[in-house]
Amino acid sequence: MNLGQKTLVLLLFINPLLLDVSAQVRPACGIPVPELASLDSAMQNIMQANDIGAGALALMKDNQVVYRRAFGWQDKNRSLPLRPDCMMRIASITKPFTAAAIRHLIASGLISLESQVFSDGDPTTGLLHYKAFGTRDARLTDITVEHLLKHKGGWDRDEPGIPDHTYQEKQIANEMGVESPPSRMNVVRWIMGKPLQFAPGTDTAYSNIGYLLLGLIVEETTGQSLLDYLQANVLDPIGISAGQVFYGRSFKADQDLREPYYDAGGGLAANVFFPAFSDEPFVERPYGNWNHEARIGQGAMVANPYAILSYLAAHQVNGSNIGGPRPSPGNWKWNHTGSLSGTNCLARQRGDGINYAVFFNKRPSSGSSYALQMRLAIDEIIDSGAIPSWPTADVRYQDIPIPEIRINADPTVLSFSSTAGRHYQLIQSTDLQEWAPAAEPQIGDNNELNFILPANNAGLMYYRVKITQ
């Protein structure tokens, strides 16, 4: 079953041309869950207060997905409601998935936590055999796989004058004399020529570099892409089917249709693909200000909420055993956040059997992240006893009743009774093989819906009504 396609929708549409969209109630898609209406309010409140255009929240309790709703709009103009099967960039929540792939490699005996990451020139040592561009820090050979997993590799982007090297793509390309954006291998070679900020293993500092390297280690060790290895050895075993997780693209034209517009708040930034791969010197920041395809390992993933919940049910999302088995029930909480321009998200797991995932298509320019605000709000709802009775139905498995359809002539209209929240799409075909939308989708409201069939279709045309939840 493709859970990403089984989405129930309740649509509250308000014409954005008539109102201040920052203050209005967001369209809400997904099965309404009366017992968890407080979650609806929390999402609406934060999105209205911060002018967030698109968001999604899913919650699992005792391995049942009891809540999954999406709020807002699909497009920049805020005229199309967010798709019921929406997916979004998850930024650094990619890292727990990469860690799970590394844990599988370790369990398979192909590497160990103590494995030396960089070779010292001897091809029998180290997992990565790259030549530094510049003067190599001698301490590189002290870095182990465990150091990378735990952000102890020696890089600290918070040190004065030390930026996040993985985003210095224009500078790296210029200094190395290669086209921008540079390859992941060239980014690593350039970083290898820069000094570490501390001796490996002696301190902890959050590092994108470490997870860039872990992704490369999976690929170099297995001969497979990181995603292929993940799918076969981590995702498939826990029920995450292909298509629920994939690596995102830099440009909007290449995005998956299920992704919303990523909102950076206006303004343009330098395009790292210009001039070699793009004619545009400046772009909206989420669409070419960095090479998204090169975030593999550290932050490139796009996912739907079901995939995040499945991961949280099986693996630890952060901490010293990130990527390992989920801890036994108890009084503990772990979370991992993700943040890029146009993205702010949260994956949260709790020892009481509750997991939840929050996605937004915008991050704050200052102040506390939306992910943190939602974590505080949702944990307060759960811990305060505001949910006296939890729902037990899994929203992934809801029956879809088949409506009685009437056909009226002149004009030709399909009429049928609808069920509240279901998503009805009229599709058409000339050969019963290829199907395409024939009209704008409609949302059921327990009343009769009508689809007017397009006039003047050449040749014989077949029609279907596709119902999703």
C-alpha cells in the first residue's frame, strides 16, 4: 500500500485575494480527529502568527498513526490548498537516516566505530582516500566513524571566523579552479586543507561536515548510492516504501509535485550554479543558493510524515546512539530538528510511545525556531492531560465508501453524494491506460458534488472519479 497516496482531506478555502493571508485560517487537509483538535489549534496559531504558508503535523501513539494533517497552500501565491499527499525537505533530519545506514554497515562487519575515516597515504588505511587541497591537518587521521556520528570530528562552525564549509561552494570552486558547484569530493578535499578547530574526540560541535563524510563512507564502502543502500537495508525493513523518502533537487522546476513552495521571505541570493549550469546569477535562496543535491548524508532528504514516524518507531533519532534501535519504553525524549532557508522541521520521539513530526516551509529569520515552538506546544498538550481520551483508529487505513453516481445530460454532469473530507478528482483517458485530471479536485462535505465533463473532447473519452483520503 502506498500510504503517501491514501490521504483524507478536509478543505477550508478562503480566497487569498480578499484577505490578509498572514492572519487567516489556513486550509486544513487530513482526517479531522476531534480528540486532537488542540493540535489543529497549535498549528493554526503558529502558522498565522508567523505568516507560514505550508505546514504538516503527524502523530503516532503505540505504533498507530492517530493524526496526520496538512495546513496551508501549495504555491507561492497561496491560491492552491496544500496537497493531501504533501512532502517537504527535512534538512538535517536526514542525519538520523544516514546514521542508521552507518549502524547497518557496522552490524554487517564492513566498518566499525573505530574505523579510521581518512587514509594517511597508505591505501590499506582509512575509508576515504582523498588528497587534500592545501596543507593537510595532521590530526585528520585521528578521526573515526564514531567521532563523525557524535559531532566530535574537530570542526566547529561556531568558532569566530569559521563558517560552515559545506556552504562555501562558490569560494571552493574559485580556489580549486573548477565549475561551481564543486563535487562533494572536491568540497571534502578543500575542507581537508583547512585546520581543525579541536583535536578529534576532545570536544563536541554540531557538524554538517561529519555527515557529509558519513554519506560518502556508505557509498565508497558499498559501491551503492546512499539512498539505494538506505532503502534496501533500513527503510524497506521498517515499512518505508520507495517514494516516501528521496533526495531533493535545487531548482523548483525539478521539484517533486508533492513539494510546496519553499518560502525564504523574499529577496534574491547568489546562484551557485551560475554560470556553468544556469543563466540566472541570482535566485530565491531555496532554489539554487546552495547545491541541494550535494547535501546527501547531511540534509538533502525530502520525506512525507509517515516515513518520519516509521523511522521514529524503529530507531533512535539523536544522542550517542543515533541511528541505533529505539530505546525501550521509559521516561525519555529525543528529537532532531532540520533547518534550511525555506524549511523548518522536527522529529520527536518519547518513551511513552508517542512520536510526532512537524514540517514547515519557512524558518524564522531570528528568535526561536518554529520547530522548538511546536515541540513545546505539543509536549504541553500531551503532558498536561489535555487529551483525556486518545483516538485508536489508524488514519492510514480508513475505508473509502463508493458513492452512487448519476449522469445528467446537457451539459454532461456527474453527480454523487460525498463523504466529508474525502478528496475527489475527475480524471479522463482515451485508452484506459494514461489518465489525466479533467477538472479541479473537490473536497467532500457530506453533500452532493458535481463534475461538469469537459465539452468538445475529440474522440471517445473515458472518465473516472479518483477518491483519496
